[in-house]
Amino acid sequence: MRAINTIAVPLMTYSFGIIDWLREDIKNIDRKTRKLLTSGKMHHPKDDVDRLYIKRQDGGRGLLELESMYEMAILGLHAYIQEEKDKLVKIIKEQEVTRRKFGISKEAAKIMEKYQVEDTRNKEVKNKIKKRIEELRMERLKGKPMHGQFMRHLDKNFVNKRSSVDWLNSAGLKGETESLLLAAQNQALNTRYRQRKINKQNVDSRCRLCNNAEEHISHIISGCTILAPTEYTIRHNRVASYIHWTICKSYGLNVNEKYYQHTPDPVINITTEEHNVTIMWDVPIITDRQINANRPDIIVHDKKNKMCQLIDIAVPDDPNIQMKEAEKINKYKNLAIEISRMWNTRTTTIPVIVGALGTIKYGLEQHLQRIPGKSSIRQVQKITLLSTAHILRKVLS
């Protein structure tokens, strides 16, 4: 036993020395990690640091911060030393208490004082401080006027936060694309508005394309009159084409294996023993009385079940998703009434609204489930984000 004690105590003392050295240099390691990510285009140089360390399911990048891991390791050691009744651990406990320069208990006390958590001398304090670190990081991010704008938007009661940030886990985007989109959400990209208002450069803050409004992120991705008939329309059609592809697949039609290779036909008639359906793509409906809004993106007319669905897609600026959904429903109300009367069917309007930066409203999943086929909310979001990233690169390059 004496021989074991002779080995164990110096070994723990040596490990304390390593931890002490690591504590001094640990912030530099985190800083160097961020520099490597930036040089590899995996992190935008002006993007928020706090969001880099927030969990992906909460809307961050999910990077582990060494400084926080160090604090968790110290608290874990502290709890173990205090609770373990092994003879060797008791010897280690006596040794580390007598250390003047560095001790686990002293270091743990500093950490608990930093995060205002009482020493309960058990493993629960580690979880409490871990949760407290996450809360403080999120509070700092939301408190920033520009960087916290998107995260504050996710807290609105009509936004499905879980679905809005789910693409960070499931979309499989390249690190460069992910970095660009998060920088756009955090208003960190080098727009002319940012150059003039934040960097105080002597430049015109109006849009470099339309020259009509301030060039900030929201204007570039959804408000520029020059991009509306081209890039916004292409993005809209990609989402609509994917939904049309899933509808055709659900009725057993022979379509391309990849949705992005699908070219919708204006009118598709399906007449079988099971189905009597007409699928229309961007076709105006001729009615007995004049109706201006008579051209939804997709119409699915099920003559056998006497049902008709008017499907319309929109990709607005993220704060406008609720307003845009209500607008779509009201826009096609007269058309739905007229179709119900002419075709003797039950007609419903199904809006498919996704924010340009990926925001999802509550109810979108239910809307997609009503559409024939298995349209994935994640795929709709991914198509939107990839198109938005393309627009940002094209304008700001």
C-alpha cells in the first residue's frame, strides 16, 4: 500500500501541473481553432463567436469550447474527490488541499462563484453549471442588436424553432455554405449597409443592383426588384417543382429519379381504375366571372373524390412568413369559391411558405401532409437555403 501511495500522489501532482499549464493556454487554443475554421471558410470572420459554441439543436454550430470543457473537467474531479471513499483518493484529497498555487477544490470554488452556483459537493453541480453556461451564451447572443436578430425572431410564437434550425443537423450542407447562411442570419455579411453604418466607410448604402433601397441581407434575399423576376423566381420554381415531383410519384407516374431533373408539364391527366386526377402546373383557370388571382402554382383536381387543392408556394423574408401565409389564403379565396361551384368539388387552398433563411411556421408540416405524396419539410427547407446561398454569393462576390 505504501508503494502505491508513493506512486499515486506524485502522479496526481504531476497531472495538476499539466492542468495548470493548460488553463493558461486554453483560450489561445480556442482562438487558434477559430482562425483555422476561418482560413478554411468554415467560419465567417465577422460572424458571432457565441453562436459557434451553441448546440446545433438550439441553432448554433455545436463546436466544443475547450475553456468550458476544462471547467467541466475540474468540477467532475472535484465532485469525485469529495464523494469517493477510496483510501487512495483520500490521500489525493489531502495532498491537493495543501497545495498553495493550485488545487482542484480552489479552482472548483472559483468556477462555481463565477456562475453563481452553490457547492452541493455532488455531481449535480456539474450539470447545473453546464446548463448555466449554455443559458449565458444564448442570452449574450440574443442581446446583440444585429447578431442576435435571427435568434430573437425564432422566439416568436408562430415560429417552429425546432424545424427552423433542423437543417443544421440533417441537411448535410457543406461547411462553407453553412457558414455563409449563418453569417447571413447574423447580419455579418459585407453588405453596403454594413459598410456604411457599421464600418463607417464612405460608400452609398443603396443596393448595387436596383439602387432603390438600403442593401442589407433582407433586401438581397427577398426585396430586390432586379432579382425578383430571375433569382427569386428560380428559387420559387425549384421548391414548387419538388412538390410537383412528389405529387406525380404518389400517383405512380414515370418521373425522373432526381427531383431537380424534373420538368413539370402544364397539364397531366391520370385516368385509372383507382384515380381520376388532373394535375395542373401554373395554368390559369377560366371562370364565369373575372378573378384576378386565378393562377396558383399547382392544382390537384381529384374528380373521383370530388376534391380540389390549390397549392401556392412563397419564399418571403423570414419575419414575413405569417403575413404571407394569410395573404395566400385570402388571395385565392374567390377562386376556391368559384371552382367549388363550377366543378362541384370541395376546394381548399394550401400555402407552402418557407423563410428565405429557413424559418418554418407552425402548420407547414400539416399543410404538406395534406398534399398527395411525401413532400419533406426538410427537403423544402434545404432547396430554399441552397438557392438563397447562391443568391448571396452572386450578389456579394
